[in-house]
Amino acid sequence: MKDYIEFITEAWKKFISCGKVDSKVRSEIADSWIRCRKYGVDPHNGRGNVKYPNIDELINKNSELISVARPVIESIYSLVRGSGFALFLADKDGYIIDVIGDEDIMEKVEELNFLKGELWSEKVVGTNAIGTALYLNKPVQTIGAEHYGENQHSWTCSAAPIYDEDDNLIGCINMSGNYYNAHSHTLGIVTAAAQSIQKQMKLATSYKLLNITFESISEGMIVMNEQMKIKRINEQALKILNISLEEAMNMDINQVLSGIDFHKLIESENKFLHNLEWDFSINNDIIKCVIDILPLNKNEKNSGMVITFTEVEVVHKLVNKFAGYKAQYEFKDIITNNLEMKNMIGFSKKAAKSDCNILIQGESGTGKELISQSIHNYSNRAKGPFVAVNCASIPSELVESELFGYEKGAFTGALKEGHPGKFELADGGTIFLDEIGELPLDIQSKLLRVLDNGKIIRVGGTYEKQLNVRVIGATNRILKNEISKQNFREDLYYRLSVMEIKTIPLRKRKEDIDLLVNEFIQKLNIKNRNKFIKAKQSYIDELKKHDWHGNIRELKNVVERDYYLSEDEIMNIDINNLDYKNTLQVLNQESLNQEEIKKIVPLDLVEENAIRDAIKKCNGNLQLTAKLLSIGRATLYRKIKKYNIDVSK
């Protein structure tokens, strides 16, 4: 590190004095220096000098981002406290909206004016992790004199952009400290934190939509538990009944709706009573309503009911579909002629009809999530939510709150209402824990408890919440080997693998390649109405020679790429006519000689050429280009910038 600091310092001095960049300086830093020089940034300063006019307004308009990001920032800071680091949150323009750090580092933060309300874009303070990450739309780490401003040369900073669910840039998270503490893992932590914030924001949006749905329906709604105690009542119900929330929570439903034997009702086989004309008797008032009564079932036992009602008019429908997660695929979407695959599907259907936990094991790209979604849609939970979680993508310190949620006041910055975990969002449906073998051991023990009793405790909570969630786990690891290595709990394995499904790699079902390729191309033709492309049998035969270690995912990517690289509007794909045929070499990797390896085209180059070709075909129309490539416009713009593509040519 010392040698690099000396090198980059001399390179910076050389650039400042004569404008020449040493060729060994990282391109993203060199390009940023050049931009800063054009902006007229003072290289001997580097302090924040542009303040947002109204900080309260700035904080208010970014309140949702701050409330979701703060717990993540707090969690990371708890791990690095005392190590001389500070964490920052910036908005999409580079204004600092939150900061936390050790006392000694905060003194330096103040010296640099690295404070709330200050603008830390490249144009204002020069090359820095926040400003450069926002400009490049990618994670960036800056060390020492890589910063354009001399006052920042004692710093190391790592920043990653944050996007909303529509891929719009909304902010940036940054971690800064003394340059001698620089480590590449810091950038990885910050990047994982940004991804976690994005996922939490998506979940928060879904949970808000669910609450909005509950409150916005035109009918009154009451939810009761198995003791006929009211657990929840919406504003419309309070309005119709003309009572307060406190009165409602103490209300005896048997007296209010006299004449209905609720206990007998939920024990009967009549699952749903519709359009009952009944009177609510409250405070000596008679309120005539048309009501629907829906008993709730958990594990084939009655556990309460939902009553919906309205005055004078018949309730048109009971809200049975909340904003949330849905499974898209069914067993009919699995394409195969392979006998072993058909047997696996048959077993999966039997497993779906049970309520057992399921473990799916198999290589990456073999369709584990496709199978899990099919199981959900084939089960009695099909109308419930399907929540998929990639366990490997969650930072270990955030796994518990991500899965089980947290209560209000659980930590500084927690949402006022607390926050649901993914298990709560999956209540009444299925949670799919992909890469379950990556869960930390302490979380495995908590998951085992959930599987045993169906109850969760939020972080910071004191009571157990009963849930009705089916767990489907998936892994590309051999869990029995992980058990022997003490990486996975044996009791959790047996609790999960009541029904165990093993996916079949593509190399063992090559007769399906014909079906898969033609299906992929048919969907691409439908998607691109101006094309009608077929695959020659010779092309498919060549594909069959490949072992497809990436399985169906790899095959699909290759076919899609070849589709878009086709020159003619109507043509047959022929592997011998492809410019990049070496990238799908059909020999095993072990048999490739060095000369053949040198011929393989890097994926970045393939992507760049595909984008250039698509832009050319669309005559520079980026909206059509994004549609042709099946990516968002924001993603296309980032990649155009990444590959420095001139769209005007």
C-alpha cells in the first residue's frame, strides 16, 4: 500500500502540474481527473463548498431512503465502530443526507465540510467515491491521491449507487476512513449494503401497498382470531359502525352480531358465507349491513375469520389479492421429453399437494426456482404470496432482520411501525430460500425454530408471531458434505428435506436441447414481431456437443445472443456463420488447448458488440434498442457510458 500511495501521489502531482496522466493510473480515476480539470475544480482544495438551501427540505424529500438505509448503515457501523471509519448517505445528486462515524474521524469530516446538506459531486469537490460512483453509475473506491482534491489525500472512500425498483438512481452509500485502512473488502461491504437497501425499499413499498389496500377498500373489514377477538379493523369499518379504534378492539363480536354462532360457523364445512343480511347492534344503534364471513384456516385448523360489510349495498368482492409476490411459472412451463425429468415432475406434484417442507438440490441453472414456483402454484397455497430470497446476497449481519423483520425502536433509525421480514410477507404462502447453504449457523438455528413451531420473533421483539408459511429451500451444494464440514446443521437438513428433489443437469437430458432452443427462439420471435428466425438442425446438433456447465441458463443466454447477432430479417441460424462461434465452443473446458482459449471472446466484448449492433439496427433510437435487447433504458445508458459508445454514428 505504501508503494502505491507514493506512486499515485507522484502521478497526481504530475497531472496537476502538466496535465499528463501516468498510464498506470486506473482508467476510472484518470478519466475523472480529466473531467475535474475541465470543470475547473481547485485541486488544492477538496472541501465541500456548495450547501443545499434548505436542509430540512432535503431530508424530507429523501425521508424514505433515509429511513430504510439508516438501519443498514447502523448495522455496518456497529461492526466497524472504533476503526476510524464513517458512513455517509447521499442523494442522487451527491448531497449528503446522513452521516455516522467515530468521534476522531468526525472531526476530519467537519474539516472537509463533509456534512449533511453539502454537495459532494465531482464538479464541486473533484474525484471522490460518492461523486465518481454517481457519475459512472457503478461502485467506486478511491485511495489517497486518487482524490482530485489535495485535502482528501489522507482518505480512502468506497461508494456504491442505490437504485429504486424501476432502476432509477436514487442515492449512494459511502464508507470513508484513513487511507492506511484501505481494503478491497470495504467496497464489497458497501456494494452489498446498497443492494440490501434496494431490496428493503421494495419490501417496504409492497407492505405499504398491502396496508393501503386494506384501508382503501370501500367496505368495512374486521379480522378476528380463533378466540373471536378483533385483531384488526379498517377505517371504513370504524366509520360505518361509528366507533373509535379503542371501542372496536374491546368489542365482543358475539354481542354486536347477535344470532350468529361464530364458533359453530368456523367448525362447519361451509367455508364462506356470502351476502348475509344482518344487523350490527352498537351503542343502542342498529346498523343494517350485508356481510360476508370467511373462516381462516391454518394447517387445516380454523384460526379465526374475516368479516367484510357495507351499508345498503351488497359487497361486490372480498379483497383476496394484496400487493406482494406472485409465482409466475407452472409445471406446464417445464419443457422436457426426458423420462427422468418427467419422473421428477411427478414427484414434485405429489410434494406440492402435501404441506411438507421441500429441499431442492442441483447445479446452478437447472431451474430450481422454476420448480419451486411450479410447486407453489400446484399447491393449496397458490393464491398466497410466493417470496423468493437469495440467502447468499444478504450481508451476514443483516440476515436476521431481512428474514424475520424488526420492531419499532429495535435500533436507531428503525421505521416507526417496525418492518416486516420476508417470512411475514410470505404468510399464507411459500417462501423460497435459494442458496440456503449460505445461511450463517446462528440464523440456521433460528430457522430451525421457525420450521418447528411456525413462529417468528422480530429483531427487538419480545413476542412470537404465528405464521403459516411453507419453506422451500434450494442449494447447489451437497448439504451432507456441508454437514460433515460443520457448515450446515444436520437437524435443519432433516427438517428441510422431508421432501427432497434433485434437479437434472442439461448434459444428462440433451434430448431436450431441441425443444428448449426452439422454445427460446419462438418466444424471441413473438417478442420481436419484425423477425422470424428458425434454427437449423446443424446448429442444434452443435449445441448438443457442449456440456453446458451453466445448464439451461447458459444455453438460453447463448441462443438469445445468437438471435440478436443474426444479420438477416428472415434467416436460419447457422453456427458456422457466427462471428463469435468460439464463445460457445462445444468441447469440454478440459480439452481446450491454449490456442483455442486465446480465441474465446470475453463476455464484455460480446455485450459491447451486441449493443453496438442493436443501436445500428435501430438507427440510433435508444428506446427501441433497449426493447430489442430486453433491458431497461437506464441500464442501456449505463452500458453505453461503460463502453464509451458514440450513438450519433
